[in-house]
Amino acid sequence: MLQISQADQSQAGKSAWQGVFYTMGPDGARESDLTSMKLEGTTLRFTTPPDGRFEGKLGADGKSMNGTLKYGAVSYALTLARATADTAWAVPQPTDRMPADAAPEFEVATIKPTDPSWTSRGFHAGGRRISCDTETVDDIISFAYGVHVRQIVEGPGWLGTDKYDVDGVPDLIGEPNLRQMQAMYRGLLASRFNLAFHHETRPLSVYALHAGKDGPKLSKSLGDPKRLPDTSFMEWNSQAITLKATNVTIADFVWAMGLVLDRPAADQTGLTGRFDFTLRWAPEAAQPTDPNPPPGLFTAIQEQIGLKLEATKAPVDVLVIDHVDRPSPN
């Protein structure tokens, strides 16, 4: 379901429209605020986080729209019909969040090798359904423990090559937050992969994060410092990546950068406290169609938040794999 309204021009900038895109699943509704929306003639385009893109054309009767919704390289035909008093749905209610102090585990989880034809990947939470697609065990460890894959050492070669899909639900009611999802995957790695490791400090190639020459351009967060941080990729496509950070420490930002950098990042800013900011940059392989494309990541970090990444070597905590098995049967 797509809910559209005219935007408040004083806050919405150039866009005259705003909207919310709802998807329905067995565990309830999932809502996503649209990150952009544009109507040109009879063609509607909108984007939804992290990398959803829709383009459709209004029918001659003005009551329907046929289009395509894309997530990464996967496309879906999507037909929208104008709602009437008889056909309109009630706005779906999202699944309630779990209490922040809850400690969920997977009640049931299916692990299977990824279909080689499947191109989507990532970690997902939709209502109570927790899943990931096309992820190696290295990727799952990285997500669960908040480390870069290069900080996972001495495991068997298949850890970084064999790809799996995980699909399950927690043993508690509600939708888990990021920290709870990570804990669920840590339990899964122990119970289904028999993962065992120990910590060591080793010198690694890293990107050291420093304050820029003109100083940081960061706003102190106005949120409750007891609330969890949020690093959400609001846009991720071939043209641009947008990271919206709310109530984050620099350590939280460094972890998010590990998802896009080829090596770990190390915080050497000396900054404390929590911050709110948005960072937007062009992927390395981007071939911009925008006449004013965003800068590359390193430039964006300097210009937009006043920090700087420099390649160096530094002592880093690593996870040394002592034992791991391929997943036990479902």
C-alpha cells in the first residue's frame, strides 16, 4: 500500500510530495518513509530505504498505475490502484517493538545454502521475521559481533565463500532492535555452527578516523542518551548511498563504515558523546546521471561531517576462530 500526501514545502525542499510505503507479511505491516518522490507528467518515481526504487506510469483513466519496483538487481511488477471508500484499507499497524531490555533467541531458524541465481543480500527484520540472504558465515559473524570481516582470522576457507540464507522468528513477542538481532545471530552461530573463538590484538591495515583540519561538523544529539543508536542506510543504489545517523557515538559510526570500507576503521578522533548527522556519497563504481552527483566517501566525510579517513596500520582486536562447523540440519 502506498499512502501519498502533499509535503510541507517549508520542510520538504523541492519535492511537493511525500509518502509512506507499506508492505504486508505474515507477522504484520512494515512501513518505510519514502526518501524521495517525483511526479513528472504521468510518470511517478519514488525511492524507499535502503535501495528500493519504483517507476510507474499513470493509466489513461487516472485510477491505476503500472510500474516496476526494484531492490538492487531484483525487479517486481507492481500495479497501484486508486483507493475508494469501498476499497481503501485501514492503514496497517506496524508490529510493536520488543522491550529494550528483552533478550530474544531464535525460536526456530531455517538455514539453507543460497540459490546461486539469487542476487539480493543483506540482514532483514520484517515484523517478527528475522532473515538474511546470500551471506557467508564471515558476514554473519561480522554482523553478530560488530567487526569487519578482516577482523575474523584463521577460519576455514569456506567461511568466506559458502553463502547461506537464514529465516526465523524470535522466541519473544515483538520486533527486535539491531542489538537484539545481533544477539540472536550470536546464539545461532553457537548453537547451529558450533562457533568458538578467542580474542587477540594484531596489527592490521585500517583507516584511522581523525578530526579534519577545520574541526568536526557534528551536531550533538538531542535524543535520550539511553536510547539505542540508529545508523540507517536510507538510500543505497548505483548513484548514491545515504547514511542517517541518530544518537550515535563515533564507535557506532565506525561500525557502520565497516559495511562499506575494504578494511576496518579505527576511531582516533578523541570525540565523546552522541551525535546526529546525515552523510551522502557516491559509490566507487557509480556512473552519475545526476548533473550534481554527491562526492566520493572520503571527500563526503571531510566536507559533510568534518572528519578524515587515513590509511595506516594499527593494533586491532581480532576474533581468532578455534572451531566452526557447517550448519546443523534444520
